[in-house]
Amino acid sequence: MTDKKLIYLDNNATTAVDPEVFEAMRPYFCEQYGNPGSIHAFGGSMMSKIEKAREQVSALIGADRKDRHGKFTEVIFTSCGTESDNTAIHSALRVCPKKKKVIMSTVEHPAVLSLGKDLEKRGYPVSYVPVDSRGALDMERYEEMVDTETALVSIMWANNETGNIYPVEKCAEIAHRYGALFHTDAVQAIGKIPCNMSESKIDMLSLSGHKLHGPKGVGALYVRRGIRFRPGQIGGHQERGRRAGTENVASIIGLGEAAEMAMRSIEEENSRIKGLRDRLENGICNSIPKAKVLGDIKNRLPNTTLIGFEAIEGESILMMMDRLGICASSGSACTTGSLEPSHVLRAMGVPYTIAHGAIRFSLSTYNTQEEIDFVIKEMPAIIAWLRKLSPFWKE
Amino acid sequence: MWDYNDKVMDHFLNPRNVGEVKDADGVGQVGNMSCGDALKLSFKLDKDGKICEAKFQTFGCASAIASSSALTELILGMTLDEAEEVSNKDIVDVLGDLPEAKLHCSVMGMEALQAAIANYRGEESDAEQEDNHEGRIVCKCFSVTDTKIRNTALDNDLHTVEEITDYCKAGGACGACLEEIQDILDGLWKEKKAESTSSKQAEFMAMPLIQRVLKVQEIIDSEVKPMLEQDGGGIDLIDMKDNVVYVKLTGHCASCPSAGITLKSGVEAVLKDCIFPEIVVENV
């Protein structure tokens, strides 16, 4: 097991921390461990490091608005993407107490979708925008749903399973027409596709460190300057009182470094990584019968492909791949412990014959053509073997 | 990541008896694509009526494939009467162990075997009857009927909704039926308790009087007397008629103002517990 080479194609789940990022974080555990809130220089000097990280993250998303002291103020550091999402949605409901309605898509990440279900239980009306068979948003239905009772619309920028990119600018514009706030869960998009908040209508945006070669346990919430906000976590005065709790100094610095590196690699993401993804996708679909790419092929992240293999089940596929050191994910039921295929595939109405055998490959800058060619070479035998076992497979 | 043991992994990676038996004597298929797993089992009998060939085809996760493979190994050489007795526990035993949330894979194995045997005999199997006629669909996501939930609970002594989901998937998706499953379980086990009580009573009353007296005497000697002797009291068994036991309290108990309480919540409670709940104790 130990000598087999790892081929990591599950970068939408999490990514490797970049060694440079790790080096940047290293001094802030045992040596420079001060609390940024302290008066003494040992701790207090940490604050400038955090401000630098805020600048780096702001630069990545094009959040260039500063306060009168020249400080970037639109990025709040949090503990993860989920916290950012929860904070944004709860804040919107608190700043407009007269409006109760929330709108989100049916394919949101559980960080948003489960909160939607919870809000329903607490008496808030929540509407879910459906998607078509490619996973594209039904914009007509969306327009019908938004009204002056709507407090917030939350639509993800890119979907974690299909990689589909959603028209968030257009959605934000429609939300604003009715005076609603617009939030986007951009955890999968940031670092993979360009983002410029200075020219955007989006009010709030969530991102996460570990999806862009930063550490786990740190995220950020962008809140446009001028938007009313209520913190999700109450306590000390950290983050200007907008997110209480001693700053996760090392991880915030790591997120800053990762953001800076992502700015440099975003072009590569859209050329080399996209090339590898297409090579993988074509290689698999050309050599394996009844393999189908799921999602909105012309409108998705450059690193992601979701391929459905007919008549077999995802967990078995992943476990056969795992033996060869190939890591990927599945929208199938059995892998997650739930018993149904993913809510995204169900929302898209993907037939069960394919949904149970859907495998997601998500690449990163660390992947090589050699790895991709190895996967292309090995997949046909895995699929053929499992189909030989399947009562539903007919040659 | 599931924590599969080596045996499960071996049966998954090197499954035994894959395929379809040619000119099979019995074929059974259970599960379907929408459920996420399905198993087709076929077997052939030799001239002595023993299973000499068994093969499977499975659509499903690693543990579904491993359970199917284990099933074929298990039943080779069995007569159909023996094979009929194979339970999902026997399949789990071959594999050593399965994660709880995967136990439904072993249930699928048992059902496929029953379906194949029924097919040989020209009957409908339990699973098919459940699917086709019996009961009312409770879990709409996985089309599980109340009959199947009851049978699964009885076969495996299941008392919680989580266990039901692990064994037959019911309630594992939208969750709308969870309360109903709990109601079914509550009703089922209440019924079972009542049944076991009445059968206990019938069994006791069927014994000759002398044995009934000896049994009560034994309980009084071992359970009741030591309790009363602590307070310097005693008890004698005088007579029995139907469900009434006549006793005489002695020693301190005879004159104790709490004798009534001792009799009912002490002596009678013990006898109710040990014999059957309708026992009544009278002091003479």
C-alpha cells in the first residue's frame, strides 16, 4: 500500500497545502505565537500580518475598497466556508427583519442547503430554484420567485460536484431589483476562475482556504462596504467586532499566501489544467462505452469533470481505483453513508442507471499528464470488471 | 471511507462464483437500480438435491458484492431445506463483520436466496410477496412495506429506527417515514410482549397441579423467603387454585402492620415476574 504512487484527483474535496504556504505559516506556531490583540509588540505585531493576509485575499477577489485609514475592510476571516455561508445568511435575515423570505438553488452545498431546511423549520419561507438536466439554473423560475418580501438570495458560484458555473452577476442584479441582498458560496470558484468584486453586484461571498492549496480551518467572508452586517459569533472585538474569537494567525497567513499564489496560477488553471481535464475526459469516454459526462459541459470549472458509468455503482468503482492509488469522489449513495444518490444529481434528474455510477475527477496544478494517462489506461479494466459483475450490464 | 475488514475486501476484489448458472434450477433477483443495489442469484442442484453450482451478478457497493460472493460459497453443498434456513447473519458470519450501515447488503443476499429457492418451487418468495401484495408502502424512497419492516425487525431483533434503516434502508433518504417506522416498531414489540405473556401463562397452566405447586414453592424458597427472613419473617405456601396462590405469612410478618404491602409488592410482584403477570397472592 505504501509504495504505490498517489494520484490525487479529488481537489474539489480538499487540496494539498502548497509547501511555500506551509513555510509561510511555520513560524507562527512555536516562535511567533503572540495574540494579535495584545498590547506588547510580540503579540500586537501579528496584526500587521493579518492585515497583509487580508490584502492578499482582497486582491484575489478584487475587493479594493479601503477605509479612510487605507485599510482593506471587506474581507472577514472565518473558520471555514460553512461558517462564512451561515454568517452571511443569518446576517441578511437580521438586518432586514421585516423580510423573511430566502431563495437558494436546489444544488447548493449542504453548508447552504441544510441551513435552508433549518430556516424552514424555524418558520422562514425558503424557495429553491430548480435546475435542468445539465444542472443549469432555471432563470425564469428564479425571476418569478424573487419579490419584495425576499431578504436574501444565495446562489453558488460553482457547483462542487458538476463544476457548473452559475450566472451569479445576473442573479445578483435580479435580486437587487427587488431590494434583496445577494450572497454567493464561491468556495469552489475562487482560485479557479477570475473574480473581481470591484465590478460586481454581489453583496457577500464565501471562500475557503483548503480548496486553494491553503490550510484547513480557515475561510473568509467578503461583505461589500456599505452593506449592513450582523456578526454570527459574539465575543471579543476581533475583525472589528464582526467575527469574535482569537484570530487563527498561522492559518490566516497561510490563506493570504495561498490567495497570492492562486492569483498567479489562475491562468494556468484555465489552460494547462483544463487541457489535462479534457484529455482525461476524452480518454475515458472514448475508451469506455456508456460513459457520459454530466453537467453543463460548456459552462463549468476548468478542473472538474463528472462522468457517469452506466450499470455500476460508484463506491465499487472508487474502491477499485483506490487500490491503484487513484483518489476521486462519487455522487453515489454508498460512499457517503446516505442511501440515495447526491441531491445534485437528483435535482438534475439524472437517471438512476447513471447516477449511482457517477465519478467526479477534480484536478489541481500538481497533476501531471503522466498521471492522467495512467488513469486513462487503468479505468477501462475497472469499469469492464464491475460491469461483468452487474446484472444490468448488457454487452 | 468504510472500514471493511480483509475478508470483505477479499470477497470484493476476488469474488467467487461470478456469472449465471447455465440451465439453472432456480434464479432469484432482488433489488433494483433505483435502490442502488441489486443481486441476481442462480443455482443448480445435483442428483441428491444439493446445490452443486451457485453464481451471482451484483450491482452495488463493495459490501454488496462481497455479501453476494460469500452467499454463493455458503450455500454450495446445501440441500434446499438447509439453504432455506440461511439468514443474513450467516452471511455476515462468513465475512466476519460488516459496517452497520451496510447490513442491508447481507439482507439482500438472504432475500435473493429465498427468491431463487421459491423460483425453483414455483412459488413467490417472501420478498416478492412483500413487493407485490403484502403490506403498504411505508418508505416511499425505497419502496419498503410495513410487512417488510416487521419481518426484518423480527428476524434480527431490531428495536430502533436506525437499525431498520441499516438493515432494509427504510427511512434512509427523505426521512418522512421515520415516525411511522417507530410506530410500527412500538406496536410490533408491544404485541410480541403480550403474546409471550399469554404463551407463558398457557404453558404454566398446562402443567399438572403438583408441578405448578413445586414451581411456586421453588420461587418462594429461593426468591421470597430470604427477603422476608431479613426482617425476621417467614412464609408458607398453603394452596393454589387457578391463578391464585394462597400463602400464610409467619414470624414478624404475621403481626406486621405492613403485611399487606409485603404481600402485594413483595411476594406477588416476584411471582408475577417469574411465572406470569396474572398471578394473584392471598394471605389466609
